[in-house]
Amino acid sequence: MKVKGDENAARLYHAHMKRLLLTGFGPFPGAPENPTTPIVQSLAARPLDGAELVTRILPVTWHEAEARIAALIEEVQPDAILHLGLATKRNTIGVETRARNECTRLHPDAENMRRASGTIDPQGPGLRHARVDAARLVDVLRGSGLEAEISDDAGDYICNHTLYLSLGSSVPSVGFIHLPYPDEQMTLAAMQTGLEKVLRVMSA
């Protein structure tokens, strides 16, 4: 038998829980397997104390990206967003500090489509700065035995595009972390553990 007071307490508890949106990406040209997908799937199964974690895998497509990000934020209503992306040419984890209002017209997306414009938003600022304590997140990752650094270059592909669009929202905390391909020194499991600690910091 449910007690009304218990139901009200549960509603109040969930109303005060912080909601985090965690995203990864699917495959794209040159990366038929994107490690952010299994990492996000693994983290989705690890509950955060005092926080609600919502996860999504985003397609690596330019098409309607603006509408997709806006709709996702409207659906989830997150207090914080952490995007994970793959940086195929890096060997360390990069905590991004900014996104540029630029995108490549050279590289096709997962649907073999290219951007018609090299600007994300003609009316937007040239830079948008990430709303996370990048230095602290780097320390958390390093404390987990991972090689990590602050990065001020999120590239000009869909990772930068996604971060720029998310930073145009009113979500209080928005960040992006680029991951390298896992190897013997930086395993998939180790990255999962380090990123779980990052989520706990962002949910505090």
C-alpha cells in the first residue's frame, strides 16, 4: 500500500534532482566504430546518486542539426550537458573550452553530405565558451590515471558544431570532451571510469 506522504516526498526528491544529458556519436567517414557509443551505453547503466542521467547517441549528420539539438534540449530540460566525441588524431583526452562559429565544407558527414556554408550561425558570435570548470575536469580524469588536457580547439566538424549549438541554449552547464581511440594505456573501461567521475562532479 502506497502512502500519500511517501509519494509526495518522492516527487519532491525527483524535482530537486539534477538532470544531466550525456551524448555520444555514431560512426562517420573514417571512423566506422565510434568508441563514444559503447561508453555512453555503459554509463547509462551506472546510476548517479542524487542525479538523473539521460543519454542519447547522435547521428554524425549536418542535416537539421540545429533543430535536432534544440528539440533534444527542449525534451530533456537538462541542468547540464556533456557531449563526448571522437578525435581520431589525438592520443589524449581533451576537455574543450570553446566552440567556433565555423564548420568545414570539405568533409562529408555520415550521409555523405557536405555543408553549404562555412558558418554555423550568421547571426551568432565568433566564439562561445564552454560552461564547465575545464581544469577541474582535467584533474578528475588525470586522477583516474588518464592522460587529459585542456583544449581550445574543438575542430570544425560536427563535434564543434554540436557544442556551439548547445552553448547557444540557456542550459547552465555545457561541456564537451574529445576522446582518442582506446589503446592498451587508455582502455575503454578506464575512460568509462574517469568519465563517470566527471559526471559526478557535474551533478554535484
